[in-house]
Amino acid sequence: MQNEFGGIWTETKIEILEKYASAYLYIMNNQNFHLTYFDGFAGSGEIKIGNVKDFKVIEGAAQKVVGIAIPRSFDIYYFVEKDEEKKLLLELALKIKRPTNNVFVVAEDCNDVLKRLASYLRENSFRKALVFLDPFGMNLDWTSIELLKGLGVDLWILSPTGVGANRLLKRDLNISEAWWQRLEKFFGVNREIIKTSIYDEEVVTDLFGPRKVITKSTKANDKLFEIYSKKLMTVFELVSEPYIIVNSNNSLMYHFFCASNNASAIKIANDLVRIHNKKKT
Ligand SMILES: C[S@@+](CC[C@H](N)C(=O)[O-])C[C@H]1O[C@@H](n2cnc3c(N)ncnc32)[C@H](O)[C@@H]1O
């Protein structure tokens, strides 16, 4: 079993991450830090690109990153994949690719393991980590990210802005309590902040009297990204521009971007994102 089908953008996302990881290892090569690579939604090791009738199989991000050895590799690799079957496949693929004893794969919820990562990094300031969080949907909790505040972490994150959050925000504001709770858990903000940013409510009076008219912003995806990146800037000093992932109808699906406390990290991230955003146009 592999991950669900990905589009061409899946390859680009992995390419951006791989290039960033290489640059990271070059920069860290002459510094005396202990480096962890952490992937919280690691997959099975392989991804099918295309559709049932016409697809190719590529290496997932985990295989790509463990394959980087020049000028150095990470000291520890830690992969989290909730699905037991995928976890076993990934473990096997990584054993072949990097038969060393510094690669760990666990079948757990990423939100739980991020807590352990944060404590581990907090114990010693020489520990730094490159963290990749690549969920399909809104299964990452804000409280898990918040724990990374003040740590030597560069984070690459896939935000399901269009396929997750925006889909829950119904045009007529008829949003169930469960969905509001999910949105609040993901963004780490109160629903009022989301509501006032995305919706306009006005009272219109006609012949039959006053009625409330609700208008959803046509820029909802941009506004959601703004809410999330602003929130991330309460944890990290800087956030990069996003690599914009759209579907074949040009509808926004995801934002992929980097957060860090290091200006050079964000410069490299912005360069990578700009190159790949430009390639699409
Ligand atoms: C988009 S895929 C990851 C693809 C992977 N980055 C790659 O390059 O191959 C997301 C994965 O996260 C796993 N997953 C979903 N919820 C999770 C959670 N709460 N904790 C850990 N893994 C989870 C899914 O089983 C799925 O394999």
C-alpha cells in the first residue's frame, strides 16, 4: 500500500524540501550542532503520481532526505506515521536506503510525538531540528506547534488551507459546532477571528423589513493563510512566502512554507519557493 495519488505538485513539494535539507546540511556542516530530522506525517516511503490508469511511483520525502549524505547527514532521523501498515513499509524502505541505527520510525499520532520532540530539544541548546509536517488534512493541532517556541527548529509545513479549512467555511456560515472546534484547534484562534476575517454581515432592509445578509470573502484562502502565518509568527520569528499548490481547475489546495528563527533559513526558503511558483506560470 502506498500513499494516495499525488499530483505533480507532490514532486515539487518534495523537491523543495530536499533542496532545503541539502542547503541546511551545508550550512550546519561546520557548526557543532546535533541535528535531528523529524517528519511527522511520513507516509509509506513511496507515492503514486497520476491516476489509477496512468501513474508513476516516486520516492517519498523520507527516502529523499535520508539519501542526502554530502557534506554530512543528520545525526538522528525520526519518522512518525500513524498507519501501522505504512509505518512498516517505510521502515523497510529506509532500512535499505540507510542501514544505520540512527533512523527511528514510530506508528503514533504526530501531535503526541511533537511534545516529546520539543522536550528533547529543550534539554540541550546544541540540539537543532529540521521538522517537516505534511498532513493531508487538518489533523495537526496548533498546541503541538506552539511547543516549538524558542527552539532551534526550522519548520516546513503544508497547510491544507483550501482542501481543509476553506471547505469547512460554508458560504452561508452554517457551520457545525464540530467544524468550528476543528478550525479553532487547527488555527489556534477563536472562531470570532476567523468569522470577522472571512465574512461580512450586514442588515439589509427591504419592503418586508430587515434581514441579515452574509457574504463570504472571495479572498478566503489568502485570509486563512494570513491568520495561520500570523499565528506561526507568535512561535517563530519569521515565515517564508508560500509555495502555492493548486488543482487542475486552478483552485487553491495547499500552502507550503517555512517558519524559522533564522533569517538565512527564510532567505533560502523564499528563493526555493519563488523559483517553483514561477515555474508554474
Ligand atoms: C501527505 S501523506 C505524507 C506523505 C509523505 N510526506 C511523503 O512524502 O511520502 C500524510 C500521511 O500522514 C499520515 N497521518 C495522518 N494523520 C496522522 C497523524 N495524526 N499522525 C501521524 N501520521 C498521520 C497518513 O497516514 C499519511 O500517510
